[in-house]
Amino acid sequence: MPPKKKKDAEDNDPMMKAARFGRVKNTLTMGFVGLPNVGKSSLTNLLAGASHAEAANYPFCTIDPNVVQAIVPDKNFKYLAETFKPPSVVPAVLKITDIAGLIKGASEGAGLGNAFLSHIAAVDGIYQLIRAFDSDEVIHVDDSVDPIRDLETIQGELCAKDKDALGKIEDKERERVRKEKGLSRSAVPPLSDTFVDAFSKCTKLIDSNTPVQTGEFTSAEVDLIRDWGLITTKPQIYVVNLSRKNFIRKGSKWLPKINQWIKEHGGGQIIPVSVEFEDELFNVKDDPEAQKAVLAQAKEDALAAGLKGPQAEVRSMVPRLIRAGRQALCLQSFYTAGPKEVRAWTIMKGTLAPQAAGTIHTDFERGFIKAEIASFDDFKALHAGQASMAKVKENGKYRQEGKTYVMQEGDICVFMHNTTTGKKK
Ligand SMILES: Nc1nc2c(ncn2[C@@H]2O[C@H](COP(=O)(O)OP(=O)(O)OP(=O)(O)O)[C@@H](O)[C@H]2O)c(=O)[nH]1
Ligand SMILES: [Mg+2]
């Protein structure tokens, strides 16, 4: 199911560019990567909204990678569920793996070493969690809080792993060319220009501790690199774990330095969070009044710290983290909505209608005839309170789309197909 429009979209959309090396699947996974004790398990729990992963104050408490599913916050989906009021409501989820802490030397087997790097290799996108909070109670593996040193360590390990892989890739390519040209084992065979260019660009990035993902490559180079299995080709989001105080006052002496470091290493999205503050909110998740009180207190603290107007508003970063993860993986939703069920289905950007139908049932893809589609915005503007498409149809906004239709975010769909398992879904 290769997204057909990918190449055009890449030029305009930095997120599509980030996904150019990735697998094409609807079930992609984000993974938390970082030093031990930076809050990865705590944040994974928060994103999952439940205590799936054990969070404890000692390094390496996560031994096995722990996969959770975070519900994707989506107000349009909520609107559909509230309109149709069906007995079954199924939101989209983002798979997130809580990977155990990496330490210096992991690429050579230190700590729990290479096993973790293979867990990183298994995810499709990375949240790199960086500790910027001070706490006497929470041990730092390197004894002090220094996010820049930590970034160097983590990125260094990921790059070291790729450096290692690149060496093998070059050997393999030479071997392949030798065989192809019938050369002896001692001969040094010529490599293609594309290979040499792609290889030297990757090497240069890796040697400067910069993810390959951030590099500029031709599409021929991308096609080669995609098969090399480099872990720094995965889209990466930098997540900075601040103390409650610094998160609320939107400042920390580390933030400008972190920004600068990331800029000098290929750039990337940075999301500040505070596990401490998120925990506080999460502890009262079943009590709306108490939640309001936590947010009001945070606002008061922000005002006291000198912030003004909208700057003083404090909110949970959990929804943004989940949405950003999904965007990094180039995933989007379409909906099915009816009296029995409202459901959000996950597909990759650029997916065509038949493949989207196939996420519901493979028969729908095989026997695809057409899709009937209304955009969420049209539905919302036109449905006039009704839990049906009648008004949308009346207004000519209920479209028939064929096999080449590229699905759009928020499409509400009915797929028509001619297999024997029933006519509609
Ligand atoms: N004060 C403070 N403590 C935190 C914060 N985030 C996490 N912690 C604490 O730090 C300890 C380690 O947190 P975890 O979430 O288990 O850390 P981890 O990154 O998963 O660690 P490993 O699994 O060992 O790699 C726990 O006791 C957490 O409660 C934070 O923002 N502030
Ligand atoms: Mg952990």
C-alpha cells in the first residue's frame, strides 16, 4: 500500500519528509528513548492513561519493552460519538513502547546494551526524553543534571550504532558488486555514484552526531538508505522533562541550550513537559473539580512568576505528545459513523480509498467498488442536529469516490464492495 502521493507531499510537508525512510503500515509505533530515570515509564503511563509500565526510582526498572496504546485525542471524533450516540465507540490509538534506559557505551553492550538498541530498531519513531528536572530523590546515572551531556550521550549511542551498521553496509555492497562483476575477493570494486553519495552523506551526518533523518537526499538515495536499517532515520521528537515550577513558568536555564544543541544537530520538534505536573493532574483525573483546581493553582503560580495573558495558561501536554507522535509517523484517521458504532480508523497519509477500506476488512479492499464520503467539516456544518447524512446529501456534499481517491484527514466513509460478506460497513 505505498502512499501514491508521497513524493509530491514530501516537498511541502516536513513531516512527510521525516517519514520518507519509514515502513508503510497503519500500525506504526513510537518509542521512548533516553537515559535511565529520566521519566520514560512515568510518561508512558501518563500517555496510556493507566499504569501499564512500572515506574520506580531505580535505573533499569524497565527490563522488557513495554507497549501501551494511547487514545488519540480527537475532538471531531468526540463530536461524531456525541451526535450518533452509538452503543460502541472506538477511538484511534497510538502504540507507544517504553524502552529501558540507554547508557553510555550501550552501542558496545554496556548496561542492557544492544538489546535496547534492537528495541529501538523495532519502533518507527522516537520520543527522545531529556531530563531537565532537578531532584535529590531521583538518581541521575551520571550523578548530575546536564541535558546537553545527556543529548550527546544518547545521540552518540544511536549514531555509534549506525556507524557500525554503515561499515557493514559498505562491505556488503562491495561484495555484491564483486559477485555481479565476477571480480576476485581481493579486487576493490567500483561502487555506484548514488551509493557513494548516499553513503558519504550518511557518514558525515553520523560523524557529527546528527540523525540521518535530518539530511537532504535525492529520492534515489532515499530508496537506497531505506534498506540500510539505520536507527537515526526514524523521525524523532525531543521531549524535555522539566520540573513543575519551570514548566509552569515556561522557562529553564537548560531550554535555550537544548534548543541550540538540537538546531546544531539537524533540528527537530521540541516538546516541554513536566511529569511532576502531569502526575498531579492525572491523580485527580476522575474529579473534574479537583482538576480545575490543579489548573487554577498552576495559572496562579504562572502569574506569580510574571507571565501574562495566554502565556499564563497551563495545560497538560499529554494530548500534544500523542498527536505529535502520530504526525511524526504520518498517520491520520478516517471515521465510520452509524447507529451501531462510531469508529476512528488509522491509516497513513496518502492512503487510497481501497486500502483504507482494507483496514476495516480485507474483503472491502478486494471487492472495492466505491467510497461514499463526507468530510467532517461538511458534516458538522450541515447535519442540522441529525445523526445521519441526509442533510449533507441534500447539500451535495456527499461524494462518491473511486479507486484512486486519496483519503483526507477526517473523512467519514461508507465503502461499497461486491464480496459476499455483506454489502456495507
Ligand atoms: N521529581 C520528579 N521526579 C520524576 C519526574 N519524572 C520521573 N520522576 C521519577 O523518577 C523516577 C524514575 O522514573 P521512571 O519513569 O521510572 O524513569 P525511566 O526513564 O523509565 O527509567 P528506566 O526505566 O530506568 O530507564 C521515578 O521515581 C519517577 O517518579 C519528574 O518530572 N520530576
Ligand atoms: Mg522505565
